Amino acid sequence: MPVFDELLLIVMLTSLLLGALLSYVLHKKPRLSIFVGFTFANLACLAGLVLGPAILLSKHSLDVILPWSVFGTSLQFSLNPLAAFFITVISVLSLSVSVFSYGYASAYIGKQNVGVLGLFYNLFIFSMLALISSSNTFMFLFFWEVMSLVSYFLVVFEHQDYEVRRAGFIYIVMTHIGTAFIAIAFFLLYKETGSYDFAQYSSIAHNLSPTLKSVIFILVTLGFGTKAGIVPLHIWLPKAHPAAPSNVSALMSGVMLKTAIYGFIRIAMDVLGVGSVWWGVLILIIGAVSAVLGVMYALMEHDIKRLLAYHSVENIGIILLGIGAALVFKSYGYNNLALIGLTAGLFHVLNHAVFKGLLFLGAGAVHYATHTRNIEEMGGLLKRMPWTGFFFLIGSLAISGIPPFNGFASEWLTFQALLALGSAKLGATMNIIGPALGAALALTGALAAACFVKAFGIMFLAIPRSVNAEKAKEVPRTMLVGMGLLALLCLIFGVMPFIVINLLSPVTYSLIGIETIPLLGGYSWLNVPPIVGQGVAVIKPNSISPPMVLAALVLSVLLISLFIKKFAKFSMVRIDETWNCGTDLTSEMEYSATSFSNPIRIMFRAIFQPTRETKKEFVLKPYFTSRIKSQGAIKPFFEDHLYRPLLKFFLKFADKVTALQSGSIHLYLGYIFATLVALLIFAR
Amino acid sequence: MPLILLALPLAMALLCLMVTDRRLLGAISIVGLATIVLTTVLIARQVFTGSNVVWGQFIFIDALSSLILCLVGIIGFMVALYSIGYLDHDIQEGQLSERRLKYFYFSLYIFVFTMFLVLVSANLGIMWVAVEGTTLATALLVGFYNKRNSLEAAWKYIIICTVGIIFALFGTILLHYAAVSVTGESGSLDWQTLRRVARQLDPKLLKLAFIFVLVGYGTKAGLAPMHTWLPDAHSQAPSPISAMLSGVLLNCAFYGIIRFHLIITEALGPQFSSNLILFFGVLSIAVALPFILVQHDIKRLLAYSSVEHMGIIAAAVGLGSKLALYGAFLHMINHALTKSSLFFIVGNVCQHYRTKRIIRIKGLVKTMPITGPALVIGGLAIAGSPPFSIFMSEFIIISSGFAQGRNVVSSLILILITLIFTGVIYATSNMALGTPPSRVKVGEQGNFAVAFVLIPLLPVAILGVYIPAFIQTILQQVTAVFIGGNQ
Amino acid sequence: MLREAAISAYQIVLILLLAPLLTGIIKKMKALFQTRKGPNIFQPYFDLYKYLQKESVVSEHTSWIFRVTPLIYLSSMLVVAAIVPVVVTDSLLAFTGDLILVVYLFALARFFLALAGVDAGSAFGGMGSSREMAVSAIAEPAFMLPLFTMAVAAGTSNLTGIVQSVVNGGEGVLTVAHLMSFVALFVVAVAETGRIPVDNPDTHLELTMIHEGMLLEYSGRNLALLSFSVSIKQFLIFTLLVNIFFPWGIALASAGIGALMTGTLVFILKLIVIAMVMAVVETSFAKARLFKVPDLLLASLLIGLLGLVSKFVFRG
Amino acid sequence: MGMQNYQGFVNFLITLLLVTTFLIILARRLNSVIMAVIIQGLLLVALSATLGWTTGIHEMYIAAVLTLVVKVLIIPVVLIKAVNIVAIKREVESFLNMKMTLLFAVCLVFISYLATGQVIGKGSGLLHGALPVAVSLMLIGLFLMINLRFPIMQIVGLFVMENGIFLAGIGTTIGMPLVIELGIFMDIMVGVLIMGVLVFRINQSFDIIDRKNLRNLRG
């Protein structure tokens, strides 16, 4: 069996490399290039899809050492349960996205070099998989950087556009700075152990001084947080995701951000062992802030891909809420409660990959059909693209955490973890933080729902708002299959979460020594162990049964339909115009996305600081206005108050310093002179 | 053998003076440098497989010198090949007259000769003469275009470097003075002898000597704040010469510092000179940063990047552990290859776009389908991102810093490198991407030019993922030079 | 087993039957307070019947979303009805669901209703949806926080568990925290049921309406379904309010017919009290401006938070 | 041998070197600067000849002859030619005024004594006077280059520095090995020639304002 697993790993990695190579070589024949490139990607994902669960089910890690070494560190791939889980996540999403890409990439033929797309696309998946499987920090950093680079090239794929280039630049700068933090953390670990091997680290946790541990923790939080897009390090994210081709955005948002979560869990929970309580609290707060602000900024966006990108910030926040709770419990030694948080976080990792991937693919499909990303120019698409619309609706429901889809399952677990914080014996502060953050999560969920009512409603319902939207047609079948697969998974993971809980069992066992199954319930149940907290004997354990809920829903729908059939007088409905105060309804009269989000913009004006500009054009006198042009914007808080001043400071400083090289040879000689004199005085 | 090494470039230089024909000159230069590469490789082979090469009183080649010898040979060879296409283009454009071509090759060979002399001489005095010789040989090359800016650059170059080198001479004299009573007249500047007797020398004098040498050779090696000539000279020289200056000349000058450093370390222990070198190394990286961030001229940017990389090498030598030294010399190789290829690339680009200003160069991936991507790759490589070799050496250097417990310095270096990365990427991506200006036509600068853009990048890419055994052996032997003092 | 199923079915039927009546009672009381005669308290039943008899007109611009919304809305209310304990601590689906599920089932219903509001393309529907989603966004945390406080005290988020824990007089019952949470939840209940001062259930005026805007395009049986669902929702929220904070008198799961009957009686009494309070509130306040609503909800959220804090810090 | 007897004379010569350096600083006309340079060269010739006489090392005579040829003949000739071709105004222009210049120069001498004080032990004989003066010459030479405007004056500064080195060389160890000495002389000669060429070319392509500053390349 291990031999088989090894083979799978090698097949997975090599077929991606082959795909990259071949699709570039064939770039003169774009159709063939697309076919070959994405077929190899699919092959690799299928291999990964077998490999990940196989390792998880066998409960043994896999080690593959290749005969290759650089300065003492061997090229070793090592898949522990955590890695295997992430491999599964990546494979699941990449498979669907690669299927989708057959159709999607063909839109680029004649416009861009699709060979290059295939090259980087395959390399991108390769680098993520290799990164997850790395067994030492050198390889990790190596593939981490390769991943950043390749994704950078994908972001600037349509580089003729200035905005795209700018987005790409901000992206690579931010991610590179993040990498520096990670690297420092790794080097500190290396200094303590003299080894790059992750395997060596897990045993040293108790030898590290608490200060050093905390330093490393802060460093990885910053480093991985940048990649994951936590507030306020998220600014690259809403710029880079829209710039990339949609299939790439799906991967970036769906799984690339998760590699950061993987790295974080790996270091913070696996390597550093038990930490201080404030670690967990910090992560909880970061999570809550990211979740709430992420969704709020998303609400203000009308570019569908930017909107989705902000939702990535939100969902990373939700994931971190679960993980933060787990960290808190772990530091108190309540591992059975840490289990809930960890499971919630990891489950949401998978769920977010699935539904966000689906939504990005949906956005890609809509863009494919309407050539715009501005939702104000869409509308009425549900009739023109019924399947895309249907899948997008499922994605919207899932991301809003609405049962019976998968988002609900993991958010429910997150809620439970936060409530457990409230009722376990952790002291008043924790007990208050838990439910309060629960309320924040509730706010997030409700805002997300508002946002997707807006997105789906404006994009797919009512009357088309532009000629492009009117002419839209359903996308090719491969794209539908890719989306359909993910939509199906949204439902399956939502109704049968035990599949995932089951797979997570070895992961949690390896991280906190407890398996999920006995505690988180058996089949068809999602249980949470009763918490004997405030001295209350718990009468009912927390549990939901998603299949039962779905059954109840379906049953009630059937009953109601029967009832209606029986009692309603008219069986037919009459189709007529929408009532519009007696005038004909045109698309200009519809509620726009801007007006839809207006109440929220006003309610949270302290955060958004909306600005508004109104221009009047008039005939003769201001009373006879011929045209009013109104323009609104919100202030990008973090850019205005953090990044722009920082950048300004840097550039100003650099400008000042460059005056040192003023061109005067006298000055230059003066430097030498001063250096020499200084050395003569001080250095002896 | 070492005699051939020295005689060959001299002979070629004289030969070049007698020829005017463009093709013939090219052919001569290729053949000449090919022979020279062969010689250096043979010498290196001898050194690395067994014994150091000694000839008479004045020539001594050990692992360290032969490593740099090879670099000089290889980069020189590539420069000779690249120059053919580059100069042809210049002549066609009317930038140069064919008549002056022979002076170019003449100076090139003298340049190679002086660098060889630096590396093979066993005597610090002769080494000094040779280092000054490199300045003289290249001063006219820097001003080769005879334009205002290039003359200004040449002037600054020769003045600043000469001033610096005078200090180095003074340091040498002080050392000589310290040693003469111990070793007698004959061995007083022989670095091997000096290293052997180092502990008997007057420490105060040695310190003073080292300060002067550090400032002196440091000027030539481009360590901040004595680096000021460097961006001018590198940006104004013809691109092949820039490649040579950046890729190997700086290393040769730094080689001078290392020789003194070894002696001082032997006498005073590792603290004094190591810390000074480390300080100047880090300072150089820091000084390069703002200039790279707001740079307008791509060749100047590359020059500042050379300052940065010399800083990294210096910092690594200053750190001084075995791993750090391994990294330092790996970095030296990597930097030489990457930087020279970048100068070739930029040479093509600047000729094609007829400007060096970053802002006016756009859409390279469209207009130059090979050079454009190569620029991106080169930029990434020089900025230290995997899978290219500089990532590897920087990783080694910084991790060795941490391993020594010098967390703050190592973190500082890491952060500076990170910030420099942003500057380099900003420039290269702006040049490579975007829509090209309409006046620029699509096409490469000819096969020759393209080939030598790619050839140095190949080892850069390979070394990033795989260090062959022979290079590891070489590096280990070079590192060993630092450890065995009393052999 | 069968007995439990029967009891639960009884609860559901009770909800279905009493829900329109509650609406009627509140209307009647309001009228009395305003010294009007007011409609018959059974008027909502007549309305529903009338709607069922009418033809359903659907806009040509709408999609299938518009048509499935009433079904989904009503069925999610039914599922909630099966989860919430009414006259007995236990309920049909108590084992599968908890308060989080309840809240998110409401969200499911709201999601579709808001979509349906947009679907016809008329500005009224869009406005209704927009306002509904905005208000509910703030209402949601305010709604959940008091419930969480109670859940944390009980150590479970299961509704039956919470109710039983309060009945058994667990820690924190009838303390400051308990009362504050009740007040907070009461305020939210006003918002969630679309009453003054948050919304006006009796009008279709553009300036004031939130909820009614979304229903504007509905007619006939679809309207019947939705009106019915809305009254069920209101009933359920009041039930939650009553049963979580003042569950005394509720029948225990193992109770006999007698206890069941007293439970029912006590429950109805409590509902009437709540209805009365609601009517008093509605008559003594004016409809607030839309953008004052967040302040109200924020106040409720703060009260809820104070409840939570006082629970742990002051142990009260 | 007879070292002690000549110590006084040697010290006198060394002091004169310092004095000529101050002459160079104080001179306001290009021609007088070059005259001072020639005098300094002559002093060095005298110094090395004296040392050759006292120590009996014949190499010192060779050094003396070379110095005579390079520093008294070739370089001044190049300088004078360059001045004739290039300079329109014959005045020396400096950044600092006379008083400040002098103050600086004195400070530099002071620093030199300070810096070398520690390394010179008792009974170092000749060195006692030579090393501080050598360092002074170097620092002042560099200071001249920084302070004076015309490119030609930088060659002069360089020349003063060279003289300092030469002094250090013969003063400390009675000369370096001959090969090296020859090499150094050749370097200096070629260096000055190249500089002369450059000055000539710069003169051709720059106008007077630019020539003074040469500040096109910056940043």
C-alpha cells in the first residue's frame, strides 16, 4: 500500500510538471495546448484525490525521499495527516477548476498565449502540492516562493492593463514581505535545533523559551497572515484576485490562501506545542475583525470578483475563529474542546475552498458570457444561463452559511467552539469573549447573506441591465460540469458532514491527540460533547442532524404543495407585467447594486466613510436640471491610514537618501575621507 | 602554466592592437579567451584535485584564487562572445567607429591580464599594483563612448578608485613595516609567509593597516559608502564591460580584502576584521536599498544591485562560519553569472529601445520574445527568489547567521533583501509587461545577442535546485582556505 | 415514542392554528388602545382564505425563484416549528436542531424572500429587500447574543436543554443577566416581526415599509402562503421569547395529558401578555426613521452584551 | 651606521615636505601650485638620496632617480600642458575659504599624529617623524581633492597623496622591494597620463560650468 501511495505522489507531481511543459511547448496550437495542459492537471488531481484520503484512512504518514539533495537537506516529501487533508482539499478544487478551464481558457485563444497560462497553471498547482508535502523548511520556503511567483505571473496574465500590473505588484510585494517573516521564524527554529526538518521540530517545543516561542508565533502569524489575507494585511487580495483569470482566482482564493492556514497550523499547533493563552485570543480577534470587515467591504463592491475576494478575507476570518478557539483550549489543556475549534476551522477550510471555488467559477462563467465583471451591467441572467445561475445560487447559499449547505455545517461548529469558550471554566474574560465573538460571527453571516442577496439578485434576477447581459448565453458544457461538481459537493458536505469529520479524525489526532469520531458524533450527526461548565448538568448535548433537516424541509415542501393543490382555487397563474405605478418598467428603474447596499453603507458610515459627489448640468438656471451625475465612493481605510503613509514615508526617505549620490565627486571623496577618519578614530 | 595564463592575455592585447578588421578581431578575441578559459580550468583542476600552483617567488594559486580565476575566465569568455554582436550593433548605429574597435579589445585583454595578476600573485605589493592596473585598464573602457556622461563617469571612476587604492597601498606598507623585522625583506609581503608569522606581528599596526586596506580595496569592491563611482561607471560603460566590472572586477577587489582579512584574523582573532567587514557588508545592502527603490535608470539599478550583492558577500565573509563562507562563495558564483547575464539582457534592451530609462521601456515580453522573459527571470533571480541560485546562497548565508545566534543582524539582512526585491521587481516587471510603445518594432537583437542572454541563465537556474558535487568540493576547498592558517 | 410524536404533532398543529390568531389579537388590542373598534380577531383567517381563492398573478420578468419562495419560506418555518418547544419542553425535531439552526432557518427564509423581492424588477421590491437585509444584518447578532447568554448558562445550545435548565432553576435564572437578555431579545423581536417602531406591518407606503415591499408583487395563493408564514414566524419568535426566559408552567416531556393542558393554557396566557405588551409598545411609539433603527438594535445589542458581562463579571 | 648623524637632516626634509603641502594649500594660482608640486618632488628625491647615502642601500638611488623622472619631470610637464590647454582662468577655486581650509589642514595633521601615535614605539628612529607626516600628506591630499574645484586640481591632490605614500614607504622600511616599487611608479605614471587624456576629452565636450562640477550623473 505505501508503495502505491508513493507512486501516486510521484504521478501527481510529475504529471503537473509534464502538463506545464507540454502546454508551453504546444503553445502554437492553442486548442491542443489547452487540452493537454488541463488534462494533465486533472490527472494529477485525481491522483491527489486518491492519495489524500488514502493516507487519512490508513492513518499512517507517507515519506518519500528522492535521491537529490542540496546543501545537506534532502528532497523529501512527507505527508502527515494534516498535509494529506490539505492535499485532498487542493485536489478537490483543482479537479473541478481544471475541468472548468477546458472551456474557459478557450476564450483566450487569439488574445493571449494560452501555452503560458497552461504552464503557470500547472506549476501553480504543483507548487501548492509540493509545498504541502515538503518535509523541511528549506523546501517549504522554496515552494512557497515558487507558488507566490507563479501566482504572480498568473495574476499579471492579462498584463496589458495597468490595473492588473499594479495589482500584481502589490501582491508580490506583500506576499514577499510575508515570506520574510516566515523565513525568520524558520531560521529561529533552525537555530534551536540545527535542523531544517519539520520532524525534528515537534519534539523540541518544550525546550524553547516562552519568549522565543511567542516571537516565532508572532512571526508566523504575520507571515502566514499576509498570505491568508487577514485584516489589515489583506490589501493585496481584493486587487489580485480580480486581476487573475477566473479559474486562477478560484484556485488562489480557494486553496492558495489555505496553504497559509496549513503553514500556520503546522507551526503554531504542531511545532510550538502548547502556547500562551493570548496566542489564541489574538487569533480570535484577528479572525473576528477579518470576518466582519471583510464582509463589510465586500458589500460595497460591485465588481463581482472583488466582492468575492473580500469574502475570502471574511472566510479566512471564520477559519481563524475556529483555530483561535482551538488554541485557547489547547493552552488550557482542554484538548477535547480544542477538537471542536480545530475541526470547525479545518472543515471550513474545505468548505470555503468548495463554495468559493464555485462562486469564482460562476463569476468566470458570467464574465465569459457578458464580458463584464460589473454587476450593475448584468441582470436577468438566470433565464439566459439557467445552470450557471442555479450553481451560483447554491454557492451563495453555502457561503452565507445557510442550511442545508456546507457553509452552515462548519459555521455551526465554529459557533459551538465559541460557545464552549463561554461555558468552559476559563475565567470571565474568555467566557465573555466567546459568546461576544459568536455575535460577531452572526453579524458576519447576516451581512454575507445580504451581500449575496445583492450579488445574486442583481446579477441573475429581474431585467437585464445592459446589452451584453441581454445577449448572454449559457457557457460550454465543460464549464458547467466543473461548477456542477462543486455545487454537488456543497450539498453533500452540507448534508453529510460526517464524511469530512471522519477524514479529519487522524488530523486532529496528530495535532491534539484526540479523534473526532466519538466526540463529534456518529453517522448523520454533528454532535458536540456536552460541556460540564458552570456546574450545570447538561440535559441535552448540542447536536444537529443535517440529513434530518433536509428531509424535514423536503417533506414540508411536499406537504405544502399538496395542500395548495387541494385548496387553492386557481391552479394556473397568470403572467403579467410588473406593477410599476402605471408606467413601463425599464432596466434603469430597477434597484441597482449601489442602492441595494446603500442602507448598510449609511448604517456603518463610521467604517466606510462614504463620500459623495453630485454634479448638476442645467439649462439656463439651476432649477431646470437636465442631468444629474452622482458619484459615490467609500474610503479605503487601511490604504489611506496605513499603507499610503507608509509608502509615502518610504519613498520620501528614499528620495532624501538618493540625494547623497548627488553627482559631486567632491562629496564622494568626502565619504571616503569621513569613513577613513571615523574608522581611525573609532575602530582601533 | 601560470605563466601562460599571464602571457596569453598580454599577447592577445598586443595582437589586437595590430588588427583593425571587425570580423578578424572578433575571431581573435573568441579564440584567445577560449584558450584562456581552458587554461584557467586546467589550473583550477590542478588546484582542486591536489596541490596549489606555485611558480617562483611571486606566484601562488590556491583554491580561493582559482575559483575567482575561473569566474574571470568564464565571464570574460562570455563577454568576448557577447561583445561581437553588441559592438556590431553599435557600429551600425554609428555609436562607434570601426577604427576604435581594437582599443576595446586591447583594453579588455589588459583588463583580464591585470585581474589574473591580482589573483595569482603571492605578493601583496604586486597584488596592489595589479588592482590599480585594473582601474587604469578599465577607465578608458568606461569612457569608451566618449560622450559627456561616459567621460564624467570615467573621470570619477579613476579618481575615486585611485584615491581608494592609495589608502590600500598605505595599508600594505604598514603591513610591510610590521612584518619586515620578522620575516626579513624577501617575505615581508608574501601573504602566505605573513599568515604563518601573523601572531608575531604588532597588533596595533595590523589594525591600522587593515583599516586602510579595507577602505582602499573596499572602494574598489563597491562597499558603501565608498561605492559612489560604481553606479556611474556601470551605467555608462558599454554593457559587456559593465558585466565584466560587476561580475568579476568587484570580486577581485574583494579578494584583496580577504587576503588581508586572513592575515589579520590569524593575528588578532576573528573579532576585529570580521566585524568591520560585516558592518560594511550590511551597510552596503542598506545603502543600496533606497537607490534601488526609486531608480530611473535600469543600468544604475543593476549597479546598485551589485553594491547590494557585494554587501551580502562581505556580510557572509564577516559572519565567517564555515556555512557562511560556503554561502559567500556560492553567492559570488551566482552573482557573477546572474549579473553578467542581466547586463547582457539589459544591453540588448537598451540598444533596442535606445534608452536606459525604465519608464520608457515597456512591453518587452511582446517586443523581444526571448530577452523579455529572460529579463523577468534574471530580475527574479537577482532579487533572490527561487528556483534560482541566489535564493539558495542567500538562504545559506542567512541561516548560518542565525545558527551563530546573530539574530538581529541576520534578520536585518533578510528584511533589507526583501525590500530590495520589491524595487527590482517593480523595475523589471514594469519593463517586461505592459503595452510596448508603438515606435519599437518587434524583434530580437540577433542570434548572438540572444544566445548569450540565455547561456548564463542556465547554470543560474540549475544551481538553484541542484549543486553538482564538483562545485560542492570546490566550495569546501575554498572554505578550507579560511580555516587552515598555519599550514 | 408514539406518544412523544403525538405530543409534538400537537405542538405543531397548535402553532399553525394559533399563529394567525396572535396577529389578530395584537391588531385588536392595538385598536382598543387607540380607542378604535378594530377588526375581528379572526380576521387573519378570513384573509388567508380569501387569498387562497384569488388568482395568482406573476410578473413576466420573474424567474423560478419568485415561485419557489413561498414554498421554501413556509417549509422552513414549519421545520422551525418542529424544533421550538412550545407547551412541552420536548419537540418533534428537538434532537436535530438547536437555536443556531433556528436562526439560520430564518435566514434561509429571508434569503429567498429578499431574492423574490428583487426578482420582479420593480423598485419597491428592491427597496424592501435592501432594507430587510440591512436591518436583519444588525438584528442577527442582537438576536443571538441573549440566546447565547442563556445557552452558555445551560451549557448547551439545544433549545430543549436551555428551557429545561431554566425550569430546573439552574445558575443565573432570574438574575440581572437574565432580565437584561430578555429585554434585549424583546427589542429584537420587535424588529424581526416587523413591528413599530422598526417597521409598520399595516402599510404599503414607500417611505416606511420594509417587509411589505418584498411581498408587493405577490398575490393569490402565494400571498396566502407568505402571510401565513409571516404570522408563524412572529408566533415562533414570541414563543422563543416566552419559553426561554419564562418557561415556568411548561409541561415536561414525560408529563401526562393534564400537565399538557395546563402547559397549553399557561402558554397561551403568556402569549396574550406578550401581545398586550407589544400592542402597548406599538401604540406608544411612532415609526422610527429607517436609519434610526440601527440605533435601536445597537442598544439592544449593548444590553445583551451587558447581560453577558454581568453574568460572568458580577455573577449576577 | 651613520643614521643618527643624519637624523636631523632627514627630519628637516620631512618637515619641509609638510611645509610644501601647506604651500600647495595656500597657493591661489595654478602655476604656483605646480611649482610647489615640483618642489615637493625634489624634496622626495633629496630624501631618498640621503637615505641611500646613510643606509648604503643602493636601491634607494634608483628610487631617487625614478622619483626625479616621474615626479619632477613627467608629471609636472603633463600638468602644465593640461593647464595650458584647459584652464582659462588660472585661479584656484575652492569650496571653503582660506581660513577654514587652513584650520582643516591643521586638524588633519593633528589627527594624523593622534592616529599614528599609538603604533610608533620608542626608538623607531626615522619613522618617528615620517609616518605622521605621511598620513598628514595623504589626508591633506584627499582634502585638497575634496575642496578644490577643477579636475586638474584633483590630480594635484592625488599627487600629494602619492607623495605621502612614498614618504611612508621609504620612511618606514627604507623602501619596498624593487619590483613593487617599479610597479608603483609605472601605475602612477600611466594613471596620470590617462587622467590627462580624460581631462583633455572632458574639456572638449563640456563647457566651463559643467567642467567645474561634473554633476550629470546622480541618483
